[in-house]
Amino acid sequence: MNTITKQILDDVKSLPDQMQKETLDFVRFLKNKQKQSGAAASDKEPNGKKVAEVMAEIAARGTAFRDINDPIAWQREIRKDRPLLGREE
């Protein structure tokens, strides 16, 4: 066991039960954060080839946006402000 781990354990042992539970919650938060940052790093790998393949597949189908008769009206409708969930007045 390294010295930092020993120091942490000694300090945590001296805390009241409720603060030990909070410490455990924080440690779990840090572990989750570490997992997410590792996943985010792998997400940053170039994926241009995969995107190009998916776009080529969509284009080959010829069905993308087929049901949109007036693109300008569609775009205006999409860009309208919508109430945010839980923030309705």
C-alpha cells in the first residue's frame, strides 16, 4: 500500500460515519469520471471513414428528406423555439 493510500485511509477512519459515506460517494464519483474521460478519449479518434460510409449508404437509398416539399418552410419549423422540458411557464 502506498503512502497516499495509507494517508487517505487514516484520515477517513477518523471521520464520523456520515462523512465516511460522503467520502465513499466522492470516490465513486471520481471513478465514474475517470471511466467517462477514458471513453471520451476513445471517442475522439478519427471516424471520418465511418461517417463517409454511412452518408454514402443514406445517399444510395435516395430517401433522405424525400418527404420535405418546401425545405425553407421545414427549416423555419425546425428552428422555432420550443419550451424546455420542466421549464414551462
